[in-house]
Amino acid sequence: GQSLEQPSEVTAVEGAIVQINCTYQTSGFYGLSWYQQHDGGAPTFLSYNGLDGLEETGRFSSFLSRSDSYGYLLLQELQMKDSASYFCAVRSGATNKLIFGTGTLLAVQP
Amino acid sequence: NAGVTQTPKFQVLKTGQSMTLQCAQDMNHNSMYWYRQDPGMGLRLIYYSASEGTTDKGEVPNGYNVSRLNKREFSLRLESAAPSQTSVYFCASSSRQGRADTQYFGPGTRLTVL
């Protein structure tokens, strides 16, 4: 089967850097994705890693180590609007299906 | 483009009632999905459709049926609603030609079963 683990909550202050970790167990690996969801809203795509290394998109970066079955999302220069839930997700086999983690609630404090 | 749209936004049902949740996308995507999200939980896949004319079960299909009416529309039906089906339901779509992990979500339907 497949499972993902990520911390349930993280708190940080405005302007700081925060890292949200995700470890996964999969039967076959086809990439790790990150989604953001504001309270009451729909999930939106943030980042995808298919290979080892760092992907950068503005203030957000995502890292993957396939040998460690581990990835993280790095948020820099935190802003109040970054307060949201962040989900890691892996593909289920060679299909387009995603298996989501239970999410990390990020609270950004002034 | 509207992206992914869902109707209704809110619904209250009594136990045993039936209803259909509607979803449509205008991005010409091949794959469509139905998820449910319970408080403090991640998204769990109910059913998905890899392409028009095909559907397959996800993690939690019991109590639901789906119809891929055409490439644009994918509906979810609850035949006999139960309180355990109280949840937020999200529809999503993705393109096979694009990055397979990029799913686009609708705004959700908040369903309460009494």
C-alpha cells in the first residue's frame, strides 16, 4: 500500500522560513506533489518533484530524496497569507491518481 | 475559463435521501476525480475517470456511484445518504498530456446528512 506522513501543525512568524516534511511509502514511485489549501477553499497545486533535488518557484521550494523516501516544502519570507494547510501527495502507480497525506496546518504569526 | 465548477455549493439531506453532485470542467482534461475531505483529514479518492467512458474505484467508493457523462462532466451520486457521508466533496481534473500530478480542484460541495 501507500502512505504519507507529515506533521499535523507548524507555527512560524512572519518573515521567517519554515520547512514542512513528508515521508512516504509507495509501491513504485512516480513523483511527489505539494498542494495548498486555505480554510474553506479548494486545494491548489504548488510544486512537483519527479527527480531528486530542489525545485524553486518564487518563495516556495520543494525538495525530494527518492533514496530516503522523503521530501519537504520550504516556504521563505513567510507572509500572513501563507497560513493554510499543506498536503504532500504521491501518484498511485502508473496512473493519474494521487494519494494525499493528512496535511500540515501552518499558522503564521505576526 | 471557469476551470472546474461544482453544484450545489451546500446541501443538507436526511438519512436515506438521494442526490447527485455535479461537476464540469472546461479545460479539455481527460481525467476527472471525486474526493471527500473530512475535518482535519486529507483528501480521500472516491472514484476517478481516466478518460471519457471509463470509471474506477478509489479508496472509499462504498455508498457512491459515478457517471462520466462526457469529457466535460463527471457526476457523483449518493443513492441512500448516511450521516457518515457528511463531508466536503471536491471534484478535480487533470490532463494526461500535462504533468500528471497537477490536479485542478473545484470549489467543493459541503454536504450534511442528518
